[in-house]
Amino acid sequence: MTEAPGRVKPCAHPDCVLHFYDTTKSGTRRWCSMAGCGNRAKAARHYERTKTRR
């Protein structure tokens, strides 16, 4: 990780304390795990959108 220290990033989920090494080509990964933190964030956004439509 000494060759690209900017690739070590904190997870974008506010309750997550993990950091990860971004291996994506573009360097735009946001979540430590898409199955965990990413899914929770996307589900929360979806819930907020659909809640206001009712």
C-alpha cells in the first residue's frame, strides 16, 4: 500500500469504522462492502424516496 496511499479510504457509511483499499480502476469505490454498507445506504435512500410518495 505504500505505492498508492490515496487508495486507502474510509467507508462512506456513517456508522462504519472500516477503511478499505480501493482496487477499482477509476478509484471511486465508496463502501467497504457492497453487500453490507453499500446495500444499507442504498436501501435507506430507496425507503426515503418511496416513503414521501405515499
